[in-house]
Amino acid sequence: MESLAVSDQKLAELKKPFEEAGHTFVEYEKSTDVPTLIAEAKDADVMVIANMPMPAEVIRACENLKFIDVAFTGVDHVGLDAAKEKNVAVSNASGYSNEAVAELVLGMALSLSRNLTAVERRCRDGATKDGLVGWELKGKTVGIIGLGRIGTRTAELFKAFGCKILAYDGHPSEQGRTLAEYVDMDTLLAESDIVTLHCPLIDSTRGLIDAAKLAKMKKRAVLINCARGPVVVTQDLADALDNGVIAGAGIDVFDKEPPLDKTEPLLNCKNCLVTPHVAFASKESMVLRAEIVFDNLASWIKGEQKNIVL
């Protein structure tokens, strides 16, 4: 079991009914060392992980493993092929970070539109706002790629600021139509002042936003990615920012988990606001995540699996 980042008291409260039923929990520090992971998990019936990579070779080495309870929304870090081979059930914590992610997207949009990082630095340096007058969200067009739960909540928040919402999604919904106009990808990119990504990382979305897609955006537009890093081609985005193809970006996710190497392109290009994968992490979301994880476990034990991935 990987740490769930909640208080000891809350964790004890959630574990208590299971321990009273005779189940045992063992908690380990996050690791990427395969032999260590195998040694820790080889006897487990259930594995609880957050965003720690869980390679297929570890899953295959766990003879008793029956259920992987992922305390995260995305599951691209889990060796799902191995889980499927071994008939291991997998559930995620879908829904826990809807509010947290949507609010960070709004925060990034506000920071980029009002040049908050730059004007804060100016103020500390005894300078003025000259040349850094920003723009308002009201009346702007926001394009949301992936109008699922998080994308929907993001749409609601932008709509409250008076924005027009466009959406691109392979599975349009009636709820989505009340918030957004569904359009094709090219239309969304060409007409949006802000493009925000809320799609999962799957084969069809890996490298989705590349140089060709960025070139279709307005020069004054900004891109926000709080989804998964590899949805965007990193070097293409860095080049687009340096060459004025788009005006700015807010990036919370990268090709690898932070800490990042100093040579990371998005740390060394123009007009890029970066955060170390914090969108999902609020005090409230961490508690909700833990509650969902233990509810998933209770449901699986009863033969009523929830939030099914496999």
C-alpha cells in the first residue's frame, strides 16, 4: 500500500473496519526499483497505489494478487496488460480531483491572462506594470479537449467567468451540450483563446498536441495541460512558445514525474507557467481520494466492484 497523503487519524478510521474483519495493511514508501517492488508486493492479495508506476513485471511476479486499487484517475502508469493476463481486477479513484484540477486550470488561466508571475516580480523589483497589462477572461472562448467529469467542471467554472465554451470529445453528452458547443479539433484550436486538455493518455492521445496542432491556434492563445504530460509533444510546445506561435502555456504534467531535470525544455522557454503535478492535490481531494479507495476495496470484497478499469 502506497501512502495516501491523509492524516494518520483519517487513515486509521478508514482501515479500522477492514482490520476488524481480519485484513492486514502494510504501507511502503514510493519506489521505482522493480526488485524492491516485487519484494514488497509478492505476497499481497490487494495492491493500493497512487501515481507510483507499477510495471507489468511486478504484477506478473505477484502470485496472490487479485485487485489493484488505484488512488488516481489515470491508470497509464499501471501494467494493465499484465493485470488482464492474470485476471487481476483494477479500479481507479475517478471523481476525487474534479474540483481541484478544475480550480487549478482557472488559476493558471488567470495567472497567464494577467501576467501574475511577471508583475509580481516587477513589484518586488520596485518596477511598474508597463508592458504587462493583461486581458480578462470574460468574453473569451475556451476550448476543452475532453469533456468528461473534470472537463465538465472546468467548463462550469469558465462559464461563470462569462466565457464561451467549445468542446472536442469522442463521446458527446447531453450534459456537455448544456455547457459547450461540440466542434471538430481544428475549429476548437482556431477559435479558442484558451485551450485546456482533459483527456486520458491512450494511444490516440499520445502526442496529440504537436507542432501542427499548435500552428492552428491563435498567436495570442494559451495552452493549459493538467491532464497527462505525453499528450503534448514537449519540444514542439517549447519551440512554439519561443517562436511566438502561441502566447503562453500553463503546464502541470510532464513526460516524467517531477522533480524535473534542469534541461527540461518547458523550464527553459518563454511564457510557460509550470507547477510540479499539483492539480489533483488539495486537502479536500486527498480525503475524498482515500474515501473512494477504501470504498472501492469494500465493494470489491463484496463482489460489487466500482470504478472499474478491468
